[in-house]
Amino acid sequence: MLRIPGALDIKAAAPILCAGVTTYSPMKHWGVGPGQSVAVVGIGGLGHMAVQLARALGATVTAVTRDKEKQADAEKLGAHEVLISSDSKAMEAHELKFDFILITIPDAFEVNDYVKLAKRNGVLTTVGLLGPYKAPLNNQEVAMHRRSVAGSIIGSIAETQEVLDFCAMHNILPEVEMIGMQDINDAFTKMQDEEVRFRYVIDMQSLKDAE
């Protein structure tokens, strides 16, 4: 059984049980902490939690996004730097920079572009994509610098309680918008159009109100 710390707003706690533990678990597994350089790729429902968690763990955090309009959001969440992935020169300048890269992109993407950002012995972990990458992984880029490419889905119950307590301790809250059940179709359309910042939470009381 999970315990929601009193310091957490119950509305904001719900996404921690999904996005929170999904991004916290791999960071804990690979020992993200002080002195490390971390890149979070994709500043959406998962990524906006990952930036806050990595910062609270003591890492130097770079938010990586293709959308320049998300720069202010990423900085507000605690990113020390924002890297625009569509800027090829900026991406090249950041090669071999990061100890740990967490990719939250949910659709097929070109993974080799991000492998180059990892340091020697660095780790790249994908949590948003459960299917294949757009192109095969270039093992030359992996082998030459002894990089690791991995994946993760979600954490254990113990890790879920740990991240709930961690978020309460560090005042980390997901950005949420409460909606009624009757608004779910409109919310789904907005989600597909990338208009949500950053998580919808359904008020289950709206089911009773609709009766």
C-alpha cells in the first residue's frame, strides 16, 4: 500500500505514481547525483518531472527539446541549460558532455543523434518509447566510447513510495490541469496537438456529478 505524504497536493500526487517513478527509477538505478551532467530529452509529461528530479538529486541538468517555446518552461522547472535538438551546431557542441541521458520521447526517433551526447562510459536510457528506433543503433558510436544504451519502463512499489517521499521533501510537483470526465475527449485532442502543460488529472467526483 502506498502512502501519500501530507505535504503533497493530492491532485498533483497522481502523476508522480506514473511519470514520477518512471523517470526516478532509472536515475536511481544508474546513480544520478551530485557532480554528474544529465540530459533530459523531451519536456512533456515525463520530461518535466525528470528535470525536477535530476536537479533535486544534485545533478547539473540540461533540458533537450526541439521546441524553442519550451525553453522558459524548462528553465522554470530547474534546468541549468536548454539545448535545442534541431540546432545541429548546438548538438555537435554538446557531444561527449553527459554522464546520463534520459529520453522521454514517446514516438520513434533517431537515437544515434543522442548517443553522441553521452560521455565515455555514459548511459543513455529510453523510457518513453516501447517500439523500435527510426534507424538501427550505430554500434560504432556505442563501442568507441564504451557507452551504454538501455531502456526502462516503471519502478517498483518501494521506489514509488520513495519518489513520493522525495517529491514531498523537495517540494516537487507535476504541472497538472484538473478536468471532468466529460472533458476527456477534448483533453485527448489537446494532448495529441501537444497543447497540454503537462498532465491532465481527471476529477473522479465528476462521474458522480454527471449521474
